[in-house]
Amino acid sequence: MASEEQQQQQQPKSATYEAGCHCGYIKFTFTLSPGLDEYQVMRYPDAKDVVWHNNSRERCVNYQFNTKTRDHMSCPKCGASLGIDFREVFKPHRFGFSARTIYGIELDKLIYKEGDGLTRLKPAGDLSGHYWDEEKQEMK
């Protein structure tokens, strides 16, 4: 049976990051396990590991394109792109934050993982020439 010290050494070390928009209107913290120093970027924290300060999630401007299944969040004051609220897309509920929102982050020190969103998540269809009719709540 492993001792408590051995179990702690086997578990990945977590890290908590403070983040937000450029102007400070949106602020949040999130925890990743393992932290970014041990993991490739493109890590999505569980919603339970995200703390939004001063109702910052409600302050976000949300944009949904094509499938309307995710919120692309940004600050209504400075326009900073914050990331994606995947809502029901992933179980458990997850967020995908832009690494550039993390205060004091050194982008050159991160380990990057390339993703192929084009073939992994295809668009629902070709929407060129179409627009959303807000009044009728339908695509035209």
C-alpha cells in the first residue's frame, strides 16, 4: 500500500492561474492539473475549476456561430477575446481560455499542441450568403 507521500508524488501538480481581459472588467481564475508547465496548451479546465469574479461570466459578450452550441466570450468594454464556453459540447462542462488572458504568462515557455479543428469539428454546413433573421429567429 502506497504511503500518503508517495500518492501525492504520483498525482500531477495542479496550478491556479489568474486571468482576465485587457481593461480589467472581466476577471477569473482557473485551475489545471497538471499545470501548464507540465502540459501542452489546449487544456480545457472543468467549469467547477473556474471562479468568475464580480459576475464576470455574466458580463461577457457571447457570440455563437454556425451550430450555436458554444459561446465565444469577449469583453464588452475592451473587446478582448477570452475563450470559449463549451456548454453541453463536452461532459463535464468545460471552458477553453486563450492563453493570452493569463496574467504574467510567458507564451514562449509554453508547450504547444497543434489541433486540427477543421477535420475534427466540421461546420454544420456552408452558410455563405445566409444571415440570421433575429425577428423570425431563423436562418435566411
